[in-house]
Amino acid sequence: MTGLREPTGTPATPASSAEVLRAVEQRVLWLSTAIVHHANRVRPNPGGLKVGGHQASSASMATIMTALWFRHLRAEDRVSVKPHASPVLHAINFLLGELDERYLGTLREFGGLQSYPSRAKDPDPVDYSTGSVGIGATAPIWGALARRYVAKFDGAVGTGRQYSLVGDAELDEGACWEAVLDPMVAELGEIVWIVDLNRQSLDRVVPNFGATRLQGMFAAAGWQVLTVKYGRLLEDLFTRPGGAALRRRIDEMPNPEYQRLLRCSPEQLRERLPGADAEVADLVADLDDATLHAAVRNLGGHDLETLGAALDAIDDTRPTVILAYTVKGYGLASEGHPQNHSSLLTDAQLAELAAAVGASVDRPWARFAAGTSEDALCAATAARLRRPPVPAPAAPAVPADFGRTPGGTATTQAALGRTLLDLTRSAPEAARRVVTLAPDVSSSTNLGGWVNKVGVWSARERVDWFADDPETILHWREQPDGQHLELGIAETNLVGLLGELGATWSRWGEPLLPIGVLYDPFVERALEPWSFGIYAGGQSILVGTPSGVTLAPEGGAHQSVTTPSVGLEQPGCVAYEPAFALDVEWTLLASLARLGRPDGTSAYLRLSTRPVDQTLAAVPADPAARERRRRQVVAGAYPLRSASPAPAVTIAAMGAMVPEALVAARRLDTQGVPADVVCVTSPGLVFDAVQARAGRGEGPGWILDAAFPARRAAPMVTLLDGHPHTLAFLAGINGVRAAHLGVSRFGQSGDLDAVHRHHGIDADSVVRAALDVVG
């Protein structure tokens, strides 16, 4: 077995000949260029703001994308398109009948084509949202893993390839190499990266671009490496007398020198190209101007036949990277210019392009005439790539309450694992859809019991050599029906996979309930790719634990400060910081119930390793009162202690600091300062309620009357293990004086009491602040 796949393009008939494919490529180049031109030079722009777009970046990809779509893609394949080539994607979708003509003039217009490909916002088919550098490139890796995982629920999800169209500058992103090097990735034969090697970044020609180094790095990671450097014209010249010298001259030429040749006239080329090599000079002297001009820019990434051969040579037994040499701005007046990244053709230059490719400036959006071979190729390609509609997902029913009231001392971190285990007993169908992920921290985040129960997912069963070791506590049983995935220590990989697992409901109609667990201090490292996953439609739960300075002995390096406000501010996400084990159960179950549905949302839970006496929760015994408490917990806040008859001060506390709030309230009582204590579980939801009350959005407005009723308004002290501004808005609900306690400095190592005193969040500090605000 060679691992080679048979060519999947259309047969070699007149409708798919090289000439016809070349005509389609030219039309794709024209349309993508005209889309950007129209947005900037034709469409009215009364505000005068730069619209932007990337004609040169699109031009360097036009040949690659034409070869891929019109000859090789199958309906089950998926493609992540590099952000700046979005006009090429829209041009292709237009030719395939997947995009209405009225959208071609709407690039970057409100309600029109997005700046970069977007699954959620573009009107035409987009497989992966891109735009955040490095994230779109790696998304198909996680999409491949998600498809393999979801196949255990529906074997009909297919085995298509997952393509990434990547700019060479994008490979500077560490996220790319974190993904490439993860041990799970080497087994994913459906992964294909096509790298657009135009050797330019935004500002310049990259002086020392190491293609050989890239080849070695991918090969060392177990990837098949295919290099498409020269087109057929140059390869033919290399066989002539002096051809070997010409190849050597171009191979050894610095990138900026080569790029400068692209801007030269034929006369200048005859002078500059040979350098000091007489053999090259003799070869060049025999070429006519047109051939010489074409030869200098005849790179493999612009040769349809050479690209096709590389795509046919893909080995589906391991990941593949195709390094395709290209010219940035190929075919445009700006080709090869070091500052062409965001440059725009003039009206005159656009007219020259139209004449060169057989298009019309007056009718820029013309499709191929009916009955032509080009039109037939577009129709055949559209039929080949047509996908059946995704079935409507049926999200599993998740219980709201297990009916258990925890006692004794427990941590919210430990409550996470307990809740997941309880779910397997109380709602096995929902539990089947849960998939957990961790970057090598399963045992230290209390997922051990869950992992032992459900096993670790692997595409094939592996031997657990420690299964019979009596001292082994965490059993690593890897099997196709496991429900936990462990990646290397790279948070961007974790949340990249989390987002794709959270999108299976929309890709294949198979909803999952994905939960990613990582140390809370590293949430911000993972935030951008996780946020982008939410933007792209991925619904998941991110658990940050342990959090805050309550992880006292670890010191400032492992004490998160800003994550509470991050959770409050993240769009498409409900953030919770539970104080008690039962709060964890209720908020986690509510978060699971929001996943895997068209109107779903993601969630972030910030948990702690601080042991807390669970009787402090004072959970009502009456079933109706208990349900009332549960609804308040899920909605964002609940009254935990009520002074009689009325409070002189309200202490609003969150998470692991609730015990200090209760101690301070009791001490204030003895001084004649009665205190209410409100436990805040989600500042974001409470803020939404405040906005809704003012008519600025939607939110659970009733929670304000339940947790902060005007009749009990009093000066306030807010308290949390995080930056104090997170809860500062609470004072505005009833317009009261307030003091805000929290953490705004790097942490210190020490015992919990010492660290709390250092940051001014201990019970003494709460009492002092309360006495100050009551005056």
C-alpha cells in the first residue's frame, strides 16, 4: 500500500481540460480582485473610513484554491481559508451558485460579506471561521479529532480531509507548532496544510525565509512534506543547456533579490537574472521577452498541473503539508511589490486586468455563459460538492438538580468531579455526550474519578500497562468509547479542540457537551482561541481551577487576579464562580443544558481548592424553597444571610471569600451593625439584569429584586478573590455608598490567612470597610 489516493477530480473531458480550468482560475482572480475594488473605489463611503481588503493576498491563493475546489475537493472535505483570501472563497462560492450576486459588492459592509471567513455571519458556505492568526490554521486539526470522536454516535459523519490554507507568515505563530507537535496529531492522515509561500509579510519581503527548515520541522513531526516550487515552464528551462545553473542561481538567490526581479522589465531581467553566471546569461539570451517575463514568476503555486500532481500525491496515512511557492499579487500590477499587502489597484489597473483575463469592468459579476465548458465545469463542481442538510440537533436532557445536599467540608474544584459522576448515574444519556479535556492536569484538577469511570478516548484501544499495579490511582484506559481527551501542555490546543467539539451539533447534527479544565491562571493564555471558537459557533464549558490567591502556597505566579472580570466581559459566555459544592452542581448542570443547540451559549466556571464548610450554604430543606434558591444561584446571586429587621450594611461576596463575609457579618452584628450577606455566583448575569432594567438588553431582571431589593438597600462592601472592579457595579443597583475589596497586586506565597491579610480581603478588612461605609 502506498497510501496514495486515486485522483478525485472530474474526468479528463473538454469540460475539465487544462484550458478550461485556467479560464476558471482567471475568473476567480478577477472576481476576488473586483470584490475588494468595489468595496473601496465604487461603493459610496460617506464616513470616509478605510474599508480595506487584500487583493495581493487573494491573488497569491487564486490558483491554489481553483485547483483544490474545481478538481480535488469532495463534499465530505472541509477547508479553512486563510483570512486575507476570503474574497477568493466568495468568488468560488459565487461561481458554484452558493452566493447570490447581490453580496459581491458588500465586502465589509454592515450585513454583507465579512472581513474574514465566518461560519456564523457570512451568507455563503464557510467551513471554518478564520481571522485570528494561527487559530484558523489549526482549527481543521481539532475538527478532525472532533469528527473522529463524534463518529461513535453516528458513523455516517464521513472521513473527509481537513485542509488548511495557510500563509507562510502565519507559521510564525506558536499556536501552529504547538498543534503540529501534539502527539495525537501525527495519527491524523486526513490533515492537509497548503502553505502559501509568497515570502512576504505585511511590511516587507522576509529576508531569510527558511523553507528547508520548515520542511525539516514538519518531517520531524511525522508529516508528509510535498514541495511545489517551480512550474512547468521553469522546469523545462532547467533541462536546457545552462538550466542547472539557472536553477542554482534562483535557489541561492536571497528572497528580496528574487522579489525585485518580479518588478523588472525584460531588459532589466537579462541584466540582473544571470548575476555573474555566463551559462545563465546565454540561456536567458535565447528567450523572447514574453517567455522570460513568464519564467521568472512561474512558481509551482501558480501552475495548475503541478499543483494537481501534488494534491494527487497526498498520503492519507499521516498529516501532509504542501509548501507551494507563490508570488504575492500574482497577475496584478502590484505583484511582488514589498508593500502590496493592502494596496489597491487603480481604476486603470483594474481595466488592464479585465482585458487580460477576459472580464468586463462594466459587468464585473458576470458568470460564465450557459453552455460553455467553463459553465459546465462550475456546475459539475457544484454538484460534486453539494452536501446534504445538517439534521436538527436533539440536545440531551440535563437534570437541574440531583436532590443531594452536600455536608462536611469540600472544595468547589472537587465538586466538579463529583457532579460529573452523579450525572452518569442520574442522566446516563446526557453523560454519554459529555467529553472532558485537560492539558495534562486531570489528576490535579480532581477529574481522576471521572476519568477512571469513563476512560480516555483514543481512535484505537491501547494497552494500559499499569492496570494491575495496586498503587496506581488514576487508570489510563485508552479506548474508542472513552470520554476524556488529554493533550500536551498547551492551552491553545485544549481550547481549539474544545471549540470544535462544541460545534459538532452544527456540522453533523450530533451535539456534544464538552468541558475543558485547566489551571485558572492560564485561562487568559487560552482566552483568544476560546473566544474565537465561541465566535465560530462552538459551545463549550471552560473550567478554571484552582483560582485566585486561595492557592496561597503557590505564590504570585499561580494566583489569577483578572479572570473574574474576563468572564464577565466575554461575549457568548455565562461565567460562574460558585461558593459551595451545591452551587457548582446547579451552575454546571445549567451550563450543560445550554450546549449543543442553535440558541446555546458557552460557560466559564472559576473554581477553588479552598476547603469550605458546606453547612454555611444554609440550603433550604423545603423543596419549593430549595428550587427558589437554585434558580437564584443559576441567575447570578442569592441572599445568604439576612439581618433583622433591616441591614445597616450589605456584604456582597463571591466564591471562596464567602466564609470571610459570613464571619465579618457576625462580628458586625455584635457591634450593632446588622449585615446582610449576598452570595454572587455570576456578576455577568447580574450586570445583564441591570442593563435589562434600563432597557439596554436582556437579562434576568427579577434577580435584582431577589438579591438586592430596594427595601433593604444599605451601604455595601464587595469582596472577591480577584480584581475588585468586577463587583463594583453592584453599588449602582440601589445607588449606595460602597467599598470594594479584592486583589489588585501580584500574589505572595504563604498560608491562607497571611495571604488574605496581605491583600486586604480577610475578615478584619471586611469589618473595617463596613464600618467605614456606614459612617
